[in-house]
Amino acid sequence: MQRVCFLLKVRADRLDEYRERHAAVWPEMLHALKGTGWHNYSLFLREDGLLVGYLETEDFDAARAGMEATDVNARWQAEMAPFFETLDGARPDEAMKPLTEVFHLA
């Protein structure tokens, strides 16, 4: 199982709304994530907007490609993009750059 961790930055003026949106993620989006191999997916948000994402998957590239092929992902990414800083024209899911794991206690 591949463990993936990434960082993004939520705009300070959108933190509360970002939390609200993730308290009520669309059921169709949840179904798509599970169906494309996203397991133990968590988001952690610091008060300054630093967002830490973590997930486990058999193949991150395949899991991302699976989501890319869904209509719900395109709609979700379009709605979420304004919440983030420094995407440089990318969608939030395209800006998820995995960090290098340097230690894991099994």
C-alpha cells in the first residue's frame, strides 16, 4: 500500500467555508474516491490555512487517473479551486504533489 501525503494552502478568508464544505462532501464524490482506490483519506487544516492531506492507495497515479475520469471530480475541483492560494492555474487535485516519506513506523 502506498502512503501519500501532500500540502496545499487554503486562503485565510475562506477557512470557515472550506471546513463547512468538507463537513458535507457530496455522497457522489465520496463514492468516486472509494471506487477509485482512495483509502484512509484525511485532510488536516491548520489555522493559518496550511492543509495536509494523507491517503493510502495501491497506485496513486491510477487513483488520480480514476478520479480524473469522473464527472463529479471535475465539478468538485471547479468549486474548490477558489479556496486555495498559489495553484498557478492548476486544479487543486493537480497541485497535490506528494511529499517524500523519510520514515514510517510499521
